[in-house]
Amino acid sequence: MAKLLKPMVILLLVLSIVALVLGVMLFSEREVIKQRTQTLENRVMDMAGSLRYDEITAEELMDPELMDRALNRLNVHAGLTYQELQETKQDLANTQLQLEETEEELRVTQGRLEAAEQQVADLRDDLAERTAELASANQQIGQLERDNQDLQGRIDELDQRIVQLEEENMDLADTVAEQQARLEDYEDELFRDEAEIGTPEGLSGQILVVMPEWNFVVLDVGSEQGLSLHTEMLVHREDALVGRVRVSSVESELAIAEIMQDWVTDPLREGDHVLF
């Protein structure tokens, strides 16, 4: 019995030493587990704060039974938050795409705006030039209007002068007509006297050439037959009187006579007879 007790004492002693060592080891592990548990609790609380989930408490995380339900609720909330995050991400992607399209439209609009601004600048320059031209044209118009007024005044003066000249011209025309009538009467008397002095009565001849475009005829009688300058001769065709001529040039056997149109009843012809 004494022999059996000694090994049992030794075994108990060994077991006590092992238990002591295990206790020490478990104590250190307990501290580590406790620290890890606190860290996990802090992480869970931080995660809940990040997810804006305030329905979980530290007391629930300390109780194993409550911890599972709290973590399940947190997991569900995290899933919903993740879904919302994905939707938000998609919305953000759509918004980014719209933003890019808007930026492109903005660039295009900016280009159009710059082109429109350039056109506006060009139009302003053109408007300035046109305004300057218009001002110059208005000055010219004003000058032309003043010149027109001066010209109108001169025209009025000239019109009055023309009226005066027309009246004077009418008076002169009457005077000239009167003097012309007197001159014709004087020439008729003079030519008649000369013809009566130089040309024998009954002198006759024929028309050799007729020049109607020059209003004269050529006669076959001249100074040798006694024909004198300015003699008026009657033109006969057979027994009819067809006209009258006045001698304007005399040669020895020929004469040139002017056709007196007021006396012509039928165009004169070559071979018509002339008689003084």
C-alpha cells in the first residue's frame, strides 16, 4: 500500500504542476482572447458606426446569445447598405456618364459660344464700319442737299433768265421776221430789176439735169443767150405750169437755178421747158 501511494503522490504532484502550467498558459491566452474580443467588439462598433447602424450595443456583443442576433442584424443591415451602395455606385456611374456628356455638350456649346462671340465681334466691327460709312454718307448727303439748294437757286435764276431770253428771243424773232420780210421784198425788187435789165423777155430753154437732193437744176441757156443772175423762170411741161426756178449761177451756155418749192406742183424733170 505504501509502495502504491508514493507513485500516486508523484502523479498528483506532476498533475498539479501540469495544471499550474496550464492555468498560467490559459490565463495568458485568456488575456489575449479578452484583448482580441475587445478589439473585435471595437471593430464591430466601428463598422456599425460606419454603416450608420446604432441598434447594436456593447452589452449585446458581450453576451454570446445576444451577440449572434446583433451580428445577424448588422449583417442584414450591411447587406442592405451594400445594395444601396451598389445602387448609389450605379447612379454615380450614370451621373458620371451624364456629366461626361454634359461636359462634351458644354465643350461644343463653348465652341459655338466662342464662334458666336467671334461673329458678334465681326458684326460689331462691321457695324462700326457701316456706322462710319453712314456718318460719312450723311455728311455727303448734307453737302449734296446744300449744293442742291444752291443749284436750285441757280436753276430758278436761270429759269427766270430763260423766260427773259425767250421773251427777248420772241421779240428778236418778230424783228428778224420783219427784217427778213423786208429783205425778201428788197431782193425781189432788186432781182426783178436786174432780171428785167439783163434777161430778154421770151427767153426759153430746157432743164438738162435735176438735183432734188440739192434743190437745184441745170439749164441749157446762159449768158450768151442774155440770161442774167437771179432771173426767175417759169417751168412748163407741155401746156401745164409745174414750177418756178431762180437762176443762182450763169455760165456762157449753162446756168444753175434754185427750185422755188412754193411754186412746185409736180416734181421737176429733165426736159421740162423754162421761160422768162
